[in-house]
Amino acid sequence: MKLNLKSLILGFLTGITLMMSVPVMGYNGTRTIQAVYKNIRICIDGVEMTPRDSAGQVVEPFIYNGTTYLPIRAVGEAVGKEVTYDGSTSTVYLGKSGQVQYLGQQIEAYQTDGAYEETVTMGGESYLNGLSFNRYSGTRYAYYNLNGMYTSISGMYGMEDGTSDDKERTINFYGDGRLLESITVRGGELPKNFVVNITGVAQLKIEAADGRGKACLGNVEFK
């Protein structure tokens, strides 16, 4: 049987030992299903594995309504993906568990030109985990290695306090060389929120295009 990660996600069922007819957690409540067992074998890259739960007990795959359900923890870990479950939100994480990482703390630039990880001041407020760009003309940038671990970068953007109204710059976000998003930063305006989709991005470049004024990002989070 050829296995892929989509089948793992679609086949998720956790915390329940199934007999032929048992109650199973549904969207909101319980229901009874008829599960079919056929001694289903799981092979990963041609190598057969025996799925087990966290206690080491064998967990057998089953079929329900034409869909084969696999124990996601056992199979996920077999393909090198950590599996965690957040009971407060009923969310299963395959791989990255959704924790927030902060620019300048957990994530730092490996190459910069005129870009500085520092606390920035916009709209009369100070923002931690910030990135500012040299106020003088010229394109400035910072590169980050993300290794495809994150789905979004978010925070606030604006000009440093004291920048005159006639100053304007564009901040570009590039993922693996492809332009993902552009935002325009103007002097005299209050900071605004930004969210950029970076799903699967290995290398992120944040660039302030040629212009004048100290463009800034603040409270920058990676999820």
C-alpha cells in the first residue's frame, strides 16, 4: 500500500479503541459506526511497519464507508513527523505544533543590508520583535531560513515616528525568490496590521524598496 501524508490526515482517529461497532467521537457528540477490519498492512517506502499507540499496543487500521483509517501518531512518527494533540482546541498537529516564534528571538536574520532587528516606535507606541530599514535611499533587506516550518508571518507596519508625510517606501516579502506580498509604508500614518502566507517557504527575504524614510515592522510573529 502506498502511503502519503494526505491519507494520514484524512485517516486521523485518536484515543479510541475500535471493535466492530463502537461509539466514535463526531463533530459534536458521538455516533456508532460499522468498522471493517481486513488485516490491513502499512508499508512506508516499501518497508512494512506495525502501528502502535503511545503505550506500545498494536493499533489496527480499519475501513469505514470506503475510507481507510490509519493511526496518525504511529504513522506520522514513522515518516519523521512529530504528532501532538491540543485537547483545548481539539487540534492534531502533524509536524510543527502551531507555536509562535518571534523575530529577533527564536528567528534571526542570517544576512542583512541596512536592516536591523530592534524595538521600533510607530504611532507613539514601542513594538518589540521589530525590523527597521535604513532611512536613506537604497534597497535594504534581511534573509531568514525558515525551512518550510511556518505558514504565516504577521505583525504591524509603518514609518518610524517623526518621519515626514512625504516619505514612502514599499516593503516586499519574497518566498524562495517569488514575490508573496507588497505593502506600502507612508510617513504620518498610523501603523497597520499585516499577514503574509509563507506556507512551505524555505528562504524568506524581507525587503524595503528604494525610497526615503525608516520603514518598520513590529511585533513580528511566525506561525
